[in-house]
Amino acid sequence: NLFKQQKIAEYMANRPEPEFPVTVTEVQAVDWVPVIEAIGFIEPNQGVTVANETSGVIDKIAFDSGTQVKSGQPLV
């Protein structure tokens, strides 16, 4: 149909440009620490057995949990 084709061509020639919504934000410099927060189970490759040389009551712990200690450093 010639009329239909003419109307389609007219519409296509005069149609508005399509709009693509975007989100804009200002860039800010921040320190990035490569960390992944996850829930899971950790199993060590090696283990250690801690044993006392003498019997008694522990009255002082000489380290904080999670800190590294040096070889020979007293722990209790």
C-alpha cells in the first residue's frame, strides 16, 4: 500500500531521537583496600600443639589475640 509506506517513511524521517537514561555522579579519589567480606570456613594447612613445661595457673597472657608473635616470645 503506497499510502501506508508514505506514512511510515514520514514518521521515520520526523521521529524524535531515542533517549537513553544515564546516572551521573562526581568522581572522588578514595583509598581502596582489596577486601572481600564473606562467610565461610577456614581450615589451616598446618597446626601447632602448645604444651606447658610446668603445671600451674596462668595469671597473665602476654599477647593480644590475632597479633603476630616472634619465635621465643613468652606468651603466658
